[in-house]
Amino acid sequence: MKNPSIRFLVRSAMIAALYVALTLVSAMFGLSSGAVQVRLAEALCVLPVFTTAAIPGVTVGCFIANLLTGGTVWDLTLGVFATLAGAFAAWLLRRWKYLASVPTILSNMLLIPWVLILAGFIPSGAASYGITALTVGLGEVIACGVLGTVLIRYLDKHPKTVRKLFG
């Protein structure tokens, strides 16, 4: 493909499809949503370190995954925004790639409890918010922090793969 716009679109679509597939794997184990979640797809939120195509890729992937897993309007807005914010901030941190997971962890830790409160899945209140922020944050540390760092390390050690995948 010689057209950079088409290449960007294809890369974004591939990342979105991978995000959806990994979310559906998490959903099979009851881990894709709720107060306790380890959404494996969140590891992909570090990919903006390697390609800007990952920003729309993980964002669209999150939107589609939330639709397919029965997400509420709050999942489709605030939840997707948390992923977008984390991915964009990861791109901003591309010089310090091993910090790329931090924005996604924080954005989900801060916003997903609101999603769950507004959707009526957990009671409102400071205690509910705080406990849910901790459980969501822990899941994000596992999915994005640990698995995302493993992904970065793998891609760092395989620059040919990075060039093939991301140009």
C-alpha cells in the first residue's frame, strides 16, 4: 500500500479488531466489565508509543467491544473517553515509553467508577467510588501496566516486527 491514509486506516482497523477480540476473550471469563475487570485489550493502549494509528484503533475497538458486551450509554461515552484519553496521553509519553501505561490506568481508575455509578451497577457515594477505583485500578495495572509493559518490551526487542506492523 502506497497511500499513507489507507495504511493508517488499515492499521487502526487491525488494532480495533484485536482490541475487540481480546475484550471478548476477557468477557468469556467475566472480566471485561464491572467493578472487578481485567480487560486484556487494555494492554494495547500502549501502542501509541509505536504508531498514532493505535489512538483511533483502541478507541474504536473499545466502542465496538462495549457495544458487543452490552455496555450502557455511559460505557459508550465515558468508558470510551477513558480509553481515548489514556491512548492519547501514551502517545504524548512516547519518549518515556515505559510510562505509557500510566495514563490509561489513571483515566480508567478515575472514570470507570463513574460509569458504574451512573449506570446503577454500584451505589453512589465516596466509599463505593473509592473501592471501585481501587479494583478497576488494580485490573488496569494487570492488563495495561504489566501486559502493556510486556508488549513494549517485546516490540523493543523486535524492531523488524515494529517496522512491519507500524511502518
